[in-house]
Amino acid sequence: MTHNHTLVVDTLSLAYGDRTVIDALDLAVPSGRISAIVGPNACGKSTLLRTMSRLLAPRTGHVLLDGASVHRMPAKELARTMGLLPQSPTAPEGITVADLVGRGRQPHQGIFSRWTRADDVAVADALDATQTAELADRAVDELSGGQRQRVWIAMALAQQTDVLLLDEPTTFLDVSHQIEVLDLLTDLNRSKGTTIVMVLHDLNLAARYADHLVALAGGRVYAEGEPAAVLTEDVVRVVFGIESRVITDPTSEKPLMLPMGRHHTRDAGAATRHEEPT
């Protein structure tokens, strides 16, 4: 089983030039749970995740892992506890799938330590879990976008960290593979207690798979909590600027958001439909 770790974002601010992207944001990530961060484009979702993983340095505030600033920890020490799947990772040219996934084991190896049986098992398990074992000898740059995305997820899994951050893990995937990846992350959370934080575009998938939903607006947390408390018509109106209906998903019993475009309300249908002459 994993260890419980505390991951806290404390009054975090970050700007690109004059544009403030995250503004005095506070967030306590529930340990051992799945959290999903949602919000419109350019609201700071990816910036927040990248700062939490220390790819970006904050202007003010801290990201604390077990009370210690992630920006001051030795990189290898952090990588043994926290894994990251960034939004558009790039692989070294010509590297094979097995070699790339094997790089997830680097944090567990000392300067003089050799590759061990445990490393073999971790890589094999990650390839199996992501259904990429048959691609092991292929070059990563020959793969389709969807295959490549699953290989990157395998590398993150091979790292075997207690905390896993994923930025848009379902990008490039068709619907069946989106569900497979999110089911896989749920399995990981339930079997090992891994704390998972992911940025998702799809509000309904976020509500279905997350225990804890975080809605960002204007660089701050607008609402957070259980999906049923966060995914409401009011929050969708304020955060995303659209009218919607939120119903209960009959398959998951989680909230399901139905966006209302101008052409798909009952009133709009009646107004545009021509009556047939009798």
C-alpha cells in the first residue's frame, strides 16, 4: 500500500509577464483520492498542475508535500513520491516503448545500482495495465497519438509513486480508450491508494471519475468538493459561461451536465420549426 502524503497549495500566485494566471490560490488535495481540476481554457488548470509538480516556479506562495516545499526538494527525492504526465511530452528520437517506460524507474536507482527484477516487474505491469505490451519493441515516434498517450501513462505508472499528477491524460484518445485510461487510474487508486490529481477537459468524465472536483475561474478555486456539490447549473453558468441542465447520470449516479446551445432548447426548436399546412 502507498503512504498517505499531504499535498497543499498555499496562496499560490503565478504570472506570465503582466498577466496573472493564478491568483492567491489555496488548495488541499485529498490524500488517497482522485481529484479532477476543471475550468475553461486559459483559466490556469495546466499552470496549476505544472507548478504543483515544480515545472514552474510560483511568483508567491508555496506547494507543500508533507510540509516541505516541492521547489526546494532534490529532484530525485520528489520523483520517488510524485509522478507527472505533462500535457505534450516529447520522447527522445528513436527510443523504443520499453526503453521509454523503463525511464520511469530512474528515481528508484542510485548512482551505482543496477537494473533489478523489481524494475522489470514494474515495467511489465505498466505495459500490461495500459495494453501497450505488444508495442514494447516499437519506436515511440512511429505510434499513433492514442498509442503514444498510453505509453506515456505507462511510464508514469512504472514510476510507482504515491502521488500522480496528470495533465489532460485523455487527450488524443478515442472514447473507448478514454474510459480505459480513467478506469485504469481508478483501479490504481483503489488497489494502491495512489493520490491522483488530473486536469480534464470533459466535465462529465471528471464528475464521473473524481471523488473531489475543483472548478477554477479567474485563476482561483471557484468551487470544490464532491462532484454533486460542484457540478451544478449555477457553477457551469459562472465558470463556463453557458446555460445547462444538470441531471443524474443513470449509469454512475453522478451529475451529468447537458449544455444548452441556442438551437437545442425546446423553445428554440418550436420557434424554428415550420408548421406543415393541414
